[in-house]
Amino acid sequence: MIDLAKRVHDHTWKIDPIVRSLLDTDFYKLLMAQTVEKRHRDVTVTFSLINRSKDIPLAELIDEGELREQLDHIRTLTLTRGEVTWLRGNTFYGIQRMFTPAFIDWFEGFQMPPYHLERIGDQYELTFEGPWPDVMMWEVPALAVLMELRSRAVLRHMGKLELQVLYARAMTRVWEKIEALRQLPDLRIADFGTRRRHSFLWQDWCNAAMIEGLGERFLGTSNCLIALRREVEAIGTNAHELPMVYAALSGNNHELAASPYRVLEDWHQDYDGNLRVMLPDTFGTKTFLERAPDWLREWTGIRIDSGDPATGAEYAINWWKSKGEDPREKLIIFSDGLDVDKITELYNQFYGRVKLGFGWGTLLTNDFRDLTEENALAPFSLVCKAIRANGQPTVKLSDNEAKAMGPDDEIARYKRVFDLKKQTADMPIV
Amino acid sequence: MIDLAKRVHDHTWKIDPIVRSLLDTDFYKLLMAQTVEKRHRDVTVTFSLINRSKDIPLAELIDEGELREQLDHIRTLTLTRGEVTWLRGNTFYGIQRMFTPAFIDWFEGFQMPPYHLERIGDQYELTFEGPWPDVMMWEVPALAVLMELRSRAVLRHMGKLELQVLYARAMTRVWEKIEALRQLPDLRIADFGTRRRHSFLWQDWCNAAMIEGLGERFLGTSNCLIALRREVEAIGTNAHELPMVYAALSGNNHELAASPYRVLEDWHQDYDGNLRVMLPDTFGTKTFLERAPDWLREWTGIRIDSGDPATGAEYAINWWKSKGEDPREKLIIFSDGLDVDKITELYNQFYGRVKLGFGWGTLLTNDFRDLTEENALAPFSLVCKAIRANGQPTVKLSDNEAKAMGPDDEIARYKRVFDLKKQTADMPIV
């Protein structure tokens, strides 16, 4: 049993590492890395930190030396024997040998590639460049380090008792959320909160609370290390990174339009079952589904990660119906901006009409809102994205204007190719 | 910094002592013991545990062996050198050398006298008999042991995470109470919660929270050990025990009627200043004040420990006025059944009219109401009282029918002598 307040207060280790294992990352990173390592090991990508919350002056809050120590520490990590055993021997979604011997060999020899860190004004420029399978592994640990260093920067000035009360309140809040979720009898929910977590220990505690409070309703966690240690399911499928890079590598607009489906063709070959969950919003959900090849209707489900989630879900349900599929056999995973009220609302709206899953992120593992002076621990929007592939810029549109990224001229071109007048928050029901 | 949940869960010591020091008792016990040891060391008294909450089957909840281990452990305790130094060297209410060398000599050689423990149905009969100054020292530790063994009995079946959530909720609750009390700018409040505390560590945490949250508004604690360790004021004056025993020792009804004032005459000789606070309700506040000798009007204040507190306070104010005293120079200490709402209400009613002090007990150090299944940690009413003195039964009437105790015929006699038609919850305003 961990005394969170004490651990935060003491900081007895030399650098008190934030990321202690290469498995302290999201499961879908490993699934994607396996595909990428097999198919695209020669692609060179650049990943970059992007702080969407410009009002959070990360370089003012976080000491550059401390940040470098944390990142350098991550570069020393290699898989332990027990971790390799878990990857080899565990079943994921009931499937044995999810990872090929070739991928495990690669991962056993893996160390994080170099990073580039520079302070620009009150923000950090943090980029990673190199072979795609190597560089992509930085995303989650880099975010986790920045999030936790920011937490520590705020907590450093608090007294012992203040810290105890802070964690007591945060625990009480999480537990009350879990008690509210118990009202939903067939809920299926997972922790997706690694990248925006308050801290590793806190994410781990939130998982312990979900296990104890929700029992079978808790599906597991996206965090491999926590899944291993707490013996719960590792959860995840794929992310925007794949269509973004595939799109950037397209030779022309025709190839660009086809790229999101090439991603899923490859995925279809590499994985099946619960891993066949499409993420349709990278360049707008509406066009994606309208142009989808026929075989995609057989996929297990869809993940809704931007735009109004109910609108997106209704759209998907109607799409399945139009293809002659029974939506009650299909899975919808909601994973954007969830908290108890939204989960309950979506559950009530869709329960019985489709299979439902919830990927609960920031407001599970980092809800310290209004618990400190000036709300200094309010969560904020930090991402780490592929911004270039083989020298070409990447683009993301999504169903939410605020989540769009890429150079303006490329965004304009993508909008033409994907027939987006504007991002599809107003997506019409088919 | 203590991880309460962990300590509760682990129990690594042999018996995990509940009372670790002879100073883990209320300060007024020492003040009273000094008077008793000087004046009445030949009086033989019997103290007895009385569980007013018959629905709490203490003997079902608490193992007799464990209870004996705890009581036996207390009998091994003697003052440490540092504790003696504190008693000798500390100032109490600004006064040096509060304790005489004779008393400190006695206390340095002191060990707890034997106890008699017997299970009767689902309750324990726990009594202590012997010289008054020796036996009286059992009251607070005996209660603390029973309260904490009951807490442990309930907590023993809880998992680690359940315990963490329980303490997180209880901490959040205490802290929110303290935040509410911060609204009262000139509040003066003390911890009076030793005897009914959830546990020693919890009482200590509550004190840390009061220190941090209330600053100067927190006067200190009745618990000597916590006062010593946390370097806050030890708080207290005197209790019903004195008038009860003095009354029992009275030769006739005339002496009986005079006995409460003889207590205060002795006290007046032994102490002054903030220690001259009368406790008027032992045999009914109304008669006590009506018959009070003139010199009592000069005392510093009054403690209101039963009956409706606002009624009692108004009664005292009017009594001072009728004696030509300015109530604004007088102190009223409320110490019965307080929680934030009641404190706020009394503060608002009396602030500016008298000096106010609050002695906050059970609902500071043991408010785990509704935090466990079946409310198994709800506080309950356990006392340890002098029931006989030199073979004579004691009586307490108080301003609250439920708190009366003693043999029926003696209660009837006392009511005649103290002119009580009934307990004076309906005490008229003078």
C-alpha cells in the first residue's frame, strides 16, 4: 500500500523516475509498433510535443534539467525478463501469442532513440526523429513525464498535511465517481489515462479503485505495466498515428484518399476480433464511412474520439444498418472527454442498441480540478504527434476543429480530398 | 507522515498498543489528580465502564484476550524522562510550575492499579477499585482502548483499498469541517476528543489538521501526549467526577447540598485563572447557580456539558448579570455534542456577548458516520465513571435525563436535595 502524500513529499531517490519500465506505455502502442516494425521500419518520422493549452507555461513550471534527467532515464530502460515473459505468455483479448517472435526480439533489443529538447519562450520544443517503430515509442512516456513533472512542480510547495488532504479529496472524488458508475449494471469501462495522468502512482491507485469498485465492469487498462502488475487485461487497438503517417506518405491525392483504408487493410491482416476497431475521425468520420470499402462493415466496432459522441454513434449505427449489419452485434468505444455524467448519458442513450465500451482518460487519472489554489492542477491538453513522415508533413482533421493539426495548405488539400467543408461536429444523421 | 490505512492494515507489532504513554490522557485528569492526590488519597473509589449504547454488543465485537492485552500493557507504562520534563518545565495557560514537586514525584512512581474484567452477556463489566488518585487515571485510557478495539474490529474485515478510501473520506470530511469553521473569525476551539476517538493516530491527525487549518483559532488539545509532541497547549479544567465523589462522601443532606461548592473551594485554592471554570450541571445547573456562594461570581467561566447549550449559556449570562458581573469578561465553554453546525449557531448567538470556547469531542475525532456498511463505525456513548466512593454510591443528574446515573433511591434523594423536579432541559431563563 502506497502513501501517495508521503511519496510525493519525500522524493528520496536520486531522480525519482516517473517512467520505470518500457511497458509503462499504452498497449495500442505495442500493437501499432508490431505492424509498423514489420511493414514500415524504413520510414523516418518526426514526433513532436504539442501543448494545446498555451496558458500553461511548461518551461516556467518545469526545470529543464529535471526534464532531461527523466528523459535520459527512459533512454536507459530495457525490458526485464518478467516483462518479456508477460508479452510472450499472456493472452490479450483471449488470444495467445499476440506478439510475434520477431517483434519480441526487436522489442527486447530496444532502447529509446535520442530526443531534441529546446526551450522556446515559456514552452518546450521536444521532438524525436528517426525510424518510425523507434520514435513512436516516445509518445506516451514523454507525455507522462511532462504531466507528472508539472504535478510535482505544483505539489512541491505544499506541506505534508496539505498533500494528505489533497490526495484524500482526490481519492474520495474518484471513489464517488466509481460508486456512481456502479449504477450502470452492464457497464464496460477501461482506463485510458496513461498519457495525461497526474502521476504513475496515482494512475495505479485509480486502477486499484476501479478493480475493487467495479469488478467485472472494469475491463482493464491501456497501461501495460499496470495490466501486468495488477493482472488485468491490457486494452487498446490503434490510433490516429497510422492514418496520419500513411496519408503523409501518399504520392498523390488518389492515394491520399485511399490511405485510411490501406491502414485498415494492413491491420485486418495483422489482427482480428476485438482488435478490429476502426478509428474513423482522422480526416472526418462522415467521408470515412461513406467511402468505406464493403469489408469494413464486418469489423467488430468503432472508436469515437472527437466530435459530439452521441452524434458520431448514431451515425455509425445508421451506417451499419445501411450495410445490413445488426448494430447490436457491433461495438462502439467512446474515448473522448469522458466523465461520469457523459458516460451515464451515453450509456442510457445507447445501452441495448449496440455493445458499449468506454475508454476513460484524463478525468479518471487526473481529476484534481479545484483541489489546489488557483486550480493549479487542472488537466490540460498536451499531445505528442507524428508531424512529419519521410519529410512530408502530417495532417489531422478529426471531427473537432480544435483538434485539427498540420500546415494550413495541407489542411486545405486534405479537406478537399476528404470532402470536408468543415469539421463534422454537425455531421448529419444518414 | 503516517499512512493511516497502512498502519491499520498491517498491525506489525505484537499487540499494537493503543495507549503508549501515561500522558495519553486528558489534561484535566492530571489537574484533578493533583487535587485528589493532595486532599483525598485515602478515599477508596470504584470506577466502572458504562455503555449507554446497549445496541453495541461490545463483548461480541471485541475479543476478551485482546482487551486484556491492551489493559495489561497500560499497567506496564511509566512516565518517561521527557514526559516528566514536559510536566515540570512546560507552561500551562501561561502558568509555570502548574504541577507541584509532590505531585510529580507521585506521578513518576505511578503505575495503573489492577482492573476487574468480566463478560456479562454481550457486554463487558470493567471496573477499577482502589485509592481515588490511582483509580481515576484509568478513565480515559480505558475508554480509548475500548473505542479503538471496536474500530479495529470493524476495520479488520476491510481490504487495503477500502481502508484507503475510508480514511480519504474521513480526512476529507474533517478538512471540510475545518474549512467551514474558518468562516468564524474569532473562534477559539480545542480538541476534547481523546476518550471517544476512532484511534490514537486518527486523533493525532485531526490535531495536525486543526493546527494547519485553524492556526491561532485552535487553542490546543485535552490530550497531553499530543500537546507535548505537537507543541500545542494542553487544555482542560475539571469534571463531574469531583462533585460526584464529594457528594457521595457527604454525611447528610446538608453536607450533600454544600458538596458542589466544597469542590470549587478546594479548586479555588489549588488553581486560578483559566482553570477556574465551573461545571455546574452535575446535580442540575439551575439550583447550582441559584445557591452558588458569592465568590463564585468572580470565577473565569463556566462549562456547559449537558442540556440545551444555548439555554444553559443564556442562563449563565443572566446569572452573571444578576451578580453585577459583565458577561463579556466571562468565558463560556461548550463541550457537549458539538459539530460544525452547532458550533456555528452558538458562535453566532453568543459572539460578542461572552468570551467563547469550544471543546470539540466525538465528532472531531470519531466522525466515521455512514462511511462503512451498516454504519458500523457510528460513534456510541461509552463512559467510565466513579460509581462508589468509600462504599457509598455516586449520583449524577445533569441537565439531560439520559445522562443521569446512580441507584434510583439515591437519585430521588439527590433530586429532593437539589430541588430538581426533573432534569432542567426546560431550565427557565432567570
